Amino acid sequence: MYKLLIRPLLFLMQPEKAHYFTFGLLKTLGKIPGVKGLFRQMYTVQDERLVQEVFGLRFENPVGLAAGFDKDAKLVDELAGLGFGFIEIGTLTPKAQPGNEQPRLFRLPADQGLINRMGFNNGGVEEAVARLRQRKSKVLIGGNIGKNKVTENEQAYTDYEKCFDALYPVVDYFVVNVSSPNTPNLRALQEKEPLKQLLLAVQERNAATAAPKPVLLKIAPDLTPEQLDDIIDIVKVTQIAGVIATNTTISRAGLDTPESELSAIGAGGLSGKPVRDRSTEVVRYLHEKSKGAFPIIAVGGIFTGKDALEKLQAGASLVQVYTGFIYEGPGMIKSINRYLLKHWAK
């Protein structure tokens, strides 16, 4: 039904308008008595063979929603009923910011991809915290944190610390995002020394809590082998819990979308099927080169159970979806989990 009826209607709208329309629709449906329970019955696969214990947390299944879809934690309870094993909110910044000018989200149907240059648009971390305090669902929540656009890189650690402090009581794990291509100079923080110092600052904050929580690093797919080697070393030095691989790519190689259309769209991070193979390569490289020293959450181009299995076999412990969820619809999570039960779960 989604691909035959709902998606064609949504794709008639501008992508960002369709996103907010979908949010409003799910929020409205969720207020109708019994609808959330119906969604859980329709979309949730519960089976002990899908349960994963990763960095000290129990995931009911290995399929999560990547950051960027529900930046401000406005739809956590509704999305929890669609079968996700975990939901990652954000990227959140200390202060609210509007992000980049619209239009800033573009579909590439010929490639089953998206290009975005959202620019960490969000209502600020405190608003998200207030919503998370009111949530009803028990789904695991990850807090993806970043810096405000106006914060200089030399002071970036203060923004990450502020987000950490605010979110600590209401999330289950943290993700340090330095890999978005849409905030000026942010990716410079992926260089070895700045990144090490940033993660050590967050980990110092973490160690001062009564119960430290897993801190992960989200990396770009565009890193060289030498930079990936640096990531492995940084994980060891900073003792963070793991890595999310990968964010969007700035590459436009091998696309079927006409060059004229890509030029008209301009800058932004590319997600979806075009990044699938590179994401898997990064997961495999990190897993093999580190000898499985840390867990990896794989994201990038996952549309089917086969795609998810490929990531898990490459060395991932969990997977996340975003663009595939937009193209395939809510039945996708159930389909992936059923496939994994048949071909992967023990």
C-alpha cells in the first residue's frame, strides 16, 4: 500500500514538506485510541533470537532509526510502534538553530537516494529533553550531538559537553557527530588530534557521572584508509564504546541522475543506495583491521533484509535505516527483521 499509494502522493510534495506532513499525520493517528497498539501489532517482530546485547544495552532487534529523521524527539512514541529496536534522535545542538536555507532536501529517485544540506536544524537540546521526559515507550534512545554553526572548532568541545549534560538523564547512548558535510568546517574535527581531544573531553564528562553511558563516534564514508586507521587508534585511546559507519557522502560518483540535475541541486550529503557499498567497505575495514575490537553500527543504503545482512556479515553489530525507510515505508523494518530471523538469527 505504501509504495503503490502513499509514496506517490508524498513524492508529489517537496521533500521537506512531505517529511513534516508525515510527522503531522503520524502524530494525529497516534492520538486515536488503539492506533499505537494496532501499529505495534502490524509492524513489530518480537523474537528472542533478534535480541542483541551491545555495549551493555539490550536491543530488542538490531534495526534502528538513524539520526536526522526525528531530530527533535517529537515522534519517539509513534515511531517506536513501527518495530524499531532503537531510535536515534538529533543531531542536537545546545542552542536552537534554523539550519541552512530551503530548499535543502532533494530526492534522487533514479538512484533511490537523497541529498540533504539541512545544517543541524533543531529546536535546541533542552526542548528535546523536555519531550523525552514525557515519552511513554521503552525503546532505546540514542542522543546524536553536535555543535552550533557559530561555535568555532576550537570551542566545539563545550557544545558537545552541554548536549551531553542535558541529555544524560534521558538517553541510553550518545553519538558524537563530526561527520556531517553541512556545517562549515565540522569535518575538520575528524582529523586525529582534534577528534581525540573532543572525545576525551566528552569521556571525561561521562566518567564523572554515577553510571557512564556508551559514547559512539559517527564517521563519514569519505575517509581514507589512513584516516580509518586513525579512527581505530582513537577508539582505543579514548575508550569510546564504538563507531557508527557511515554518515552521508559528498561523492557523486556513479549516479544515474543527470549531471544537470545534480548541478542544480548543489552541495549536500548523499544517502541511500548510492552509499551502500562504500558504507559496507568502511564497516568491513574497521572490523577486520581492529580485529573486532569495538562494536559498529552500520548505516548507509539499507533497503532490504539482504542489505542489512550484508552489513552484519561485514562486522556490524547493529544497523540503522533512514533513506530506505522513506522509499520503502514502515513495513520495511518488519521485513528486515523477518529476513534476519530466517538467514541470520540463531
